[in-house]
Amino acid sequence: MLIQVGRDAKGKIARGVINVPTLPGMGGIDVANGVVGAVLGMLCAVLFQQPLRDGWVRLRTRSPARCAT
């Protein structure tokens, strides 16, 4: 389903369009891109945070211990 967000030339809500509050100069595509980016960012964080942390800990424990003497 395609959702279109916007206003016509007179500033009124265009026919068949869902009104989403936006900042001045920010179009509907910007809002859609922001939502998609936020969702993908959260998904990547959830999927990859723990494996990356485990890999970093494994890498640090394999490297030789450095002592400041």
C-alpha cells in the first residue's frame, strides 16, 4: 500500500493524501526516509550489537597482555 503525504499548491491537504505533520521545508519523502532509516537502524543494532561485542572481547582476550612497567 502506497501512502502519499503532501499538500496542494494552495496549502490545503491534497485529495487522497494522509496529513502527517512535518517541519517547514520537509516533504513527505523526508518523513518516510526518516522512518525507514530509524527502523533499519534499530534492526541492525538489535541483530549485530551482541555478536560485535563478543568478537571484540574474543579479540582482546587473544592478544598478548600489555603491562605498563
